[in-house]
Amino acid sequence: MKKILHILSLVAIVASLSACISVVESTAEAGKQISVMSQQAVATCGQGNVDKVTTTSFTCKQNSR
């Protein structure tokens, strides 16, 4: 049972660290703009390094080393 809980917790941690872009727009045109900006953000920031995307801009995550 402990092994299953350990595996499930690892899966939950990995899922929480995966790249996720939240979108809050209502129109089809805004959705298209978000799609374009998302592609540009991934190309600029790198996969998993996008912080926020809007219809007009995006930000990359800050790398803390």
C-alpha cells in the first residue's frame, strides 16, 4: 500500500510541474490570438518555461539558479 501511495504522490508532483497555460477569453478571435501568442511564447521561452499568455503578450518563467 505504501508503494502505491508513493507512486501516486510522484505522479501528482510530476503533473503539478508540467507546463500549463491558463486562458480566460470568451471570443473565437481571442482564442486564435491566444493560440498565436502561445506558439510564440513557447518558441521564445522554451517548452515548460512560459509563465503567462494573453491576447497581446506573454511572459517567461524566471529561472532561479
